[in-house]
Amino acid sequence: MPELSHGRRLLVLAICCTSLLIVSLDNTVLNVALPSLQRDLRTTTSGLQWAIDAYTLVLASLLMLAGSTADRIGRKRVFMAGLVIFSLGSLLCSLAPNLEALVAFRAVQAVGGSMLNPVAMSIITNTFTDPRERARAIGAWGAVVGISMAAGPLVGGLLVESVGWRSIFWINLPVGLAALLLTLRFVPESRAPRARRPDPVGQLLVIALFGSLTYAIIEAPHAGLPTAAPFAGLALAALTALLWYESRRREPLIDLRFFRSAPFSGATVIAVSAFAALGGFLFLSTLYLQNVRGLSALDAGLWMLPMAVPTFLCAPLSGRLVGGRGPRLPLLVAGGAMTVSGLLFAVLEAETANPTLFLGYVLFGVGFGFVNAPITNTAVSGMPAAQAGVASAVASTSRQLGQALGVAVVGAVLAAGVGSSSYADTFVAAARPGWWIIAGCGFAVLVVGAATSGRWARGTARRTAERLESAELRQAAGVGARR
């Protein structure tokens, strides 16, 4: 990639952040629309779970493929293709006649989405080469999540109240078109120095693992263990086969050597935990505010602002802290705030009183605002430039997998607790185990963040990077000799 001026680099960052905005906005807007969608399409709690997880599952399954493909054939080219497919999927979602069609079209959206965020992060990583400047750029990237959280519930509430839930997908069309035109004009093309070969077997095993695991979790409360158990077994078999196959492949889809770095492994676990907490938190909050408190979609969106605003404010602060002092402090703040938030709901039933509900939302927003920048920065820092796409894709995959599992697990616990009763009668008691799960996820962020951000952990990252760079040089020399 050619050296760009400071202004051009900022423009590239803004264009890349636009892709994150439409993907993140889509999730927050959809959450506000869930009760309306449930009434219109006459679906159950599991149907709502699939409306969300159809997107996050396909996204998680294809992110690593998209990252490696972009490194191979060109990041700008893949990014533009993602914008086109995502916009087309959004249009189809707005026309869905039933739940089954909506789930299928959400999967189309996800195919496009898989080409956006990890590729955009790879573009940012290769554009901002100075570590401090890169950390600030990643902090700005994380702030976009806060913007989507703040704008999504309000925009979604207004659209659902005035036009209907189908209109929430229309907002992606003009934003996607603008991003496409700006990318074509201003974003330079870049590739990895040496192309990585496709790994179709690894890709199929990832799809089998994520899909079967999520199906087993979501359907267990309704279909029962005899139906869910074979899918759980399939997930275990796919995981075992994936670990065996990828460790023996010269250019794997998932380079298991990355996980010798304690910060990288920690970032993966933290991403899964933090986004599982987010998925569960949004799912429970939306259903509670509208189906139990009886609020309109717009009023429910306003109630989400105490979570969204701290996320928006804390994300750039987290980026500056990571750039200046490293990831440890932001991770400790994030884990502690998310843990306390979950405990407020699990122990004190915070949702039953406005002051505690407000406090719980604020604490979760602070925690989530601090967690994004250290995840991304730790995942890509120290990795060879040629591996930037794959490394950032693993971090993005961990986020999406975490969110899918959070919705699946917390939704399954809620469905089992509610049973055939109404939400209004049983929701608070049925949701309590879900809030304990969210608190546990926050505690995992706290503990793993503390364990993988010290001197020993940094040493493992340095040694891993050296091994990866040496292996890349040897492999490149071997290729050159054969030529």
C-alpha cells in the first residue's frame, strides 16, 4: 500500500468506519424491532433468536475466509463486494413475507457483512503503521459501535412506530451506496505480500461447528435433549476434526500458532465473553422493556441510551489508554463494570426499579465501551503484516460467535423459564439465570484480561511473532527457490 497523507488516512478510516456503522446499526435496530416482528410474523422466542443468530452465525463462519481472501486477491475489491451484497441482503430482508424468508435473507446480509469488518480492520492496520496512531484509529473504530448503540434504538424506534419493522433495513441502502462510491474513489488497493491458499475443509468444519452448536442450544428448550444431543455431538466432532486438520495444514484457515501468544488467546476469549454478554443483555432488555413494561419501540429505544452513551464516550478513551499505557487498565475497567451490571440484575432485580435499571445500563455501557479497543489492538499488534487480515478476522469471528452464543444461551434459559406462561407474569424470575450468565461473562473479561496483559504475556506475543515471521521467510524462500 502506498504511503498516504494524514488527511487521506483519516478519510480511509472514516470510510472503513462506515461499514462498521451499518453492520452494528443493523443489530441494534433489529433488537428494538423484535417485539413488533414477533407479533407480525407470529413467531416464538426461538424464532426471534434465529432472526438474530442467522446473521451472526453466517458472519462468524465466513469472517476468516473473507480475511484471508482479501489478503490474497485485494482488500479493496473484497470490501466493495461486501458492500454490494450487504445492501442487497438488506433490501431482501425488508421484503421478507415470513420468518423463514427473513432468516434466509439475514444470511445473505451476513455473507456481505463478512467481507466488511475484518477487511476494513485489515485496511486500517495497513494504513496506520505507527502503533500509537493505530491505537487511536482503533479507538475511533470502537466509538462507532457506541454511535450505533445510541442511534440504533432511536432510529429503530422511530421507524417501527411510524412505518413498521421492515423499514429498519432500508437505512442500510443509502449508507452502503455512499460507502461504495467513496471506497471506489479514495481507498487504495492492498494485498498480502504472498497469497495464502484456500482451505475449504477447514471452512466446512467451522460452519458445522458453529451451526450445530447454536442449533443445539436454541432448540433444546423446545425440541428436548433427544433432538438437540446429536447436534451437540456433531459440534464436538467438528471441533476435534478442526483442531486435528488445521494443525497439520501448511496454510490453515485458522493458524493455531497464533494462540501461542497469550495476549492473542486472551483477546479471543475476552471477545467471546464480552459479546456474549452484549447479545444476552440486548435480548433480555428489549423483550423486558416492550413485552413486560409495555413501552413503545421508541420509548424502549430511549431507555437504551444510558447504555449507549457511555459506550460512545468510553470507546475513544479506551483507544487512547491502549495506545499510551497498554490494554490492561481498559480490560480491568471493562470486566469490573460488566460484572457489577450483571450482578445488579441477577441479585437485586435491577429491572424492577428505575434507578437500579438506569445504573445497570450505565455500568454495562461503560464496560462495553472500554472492551473493544484492547481486543482489536491486542489481536493485530505484533503479528506480521502479511497475517493482518487473518488475525483481525479471528478477533471479529470471536465477537460474532460470542454474540450468537449469548443470544442462544440466554434466550434458551429465558424460554425454559417462561415456558407457556406470559412474559409479564414470569419474565423477571425467568431472566435471573440469564443475568448470572452475563455477570459471569463480565468476570471472565476481568480475570482473563488481568492474566494476559502482563510482562509474561507480552513475552509470549513477542516470541510468537518472531516464529511466525521466521516461518513466513522460510516459506517465501522455498517458493522462490522452486521458481
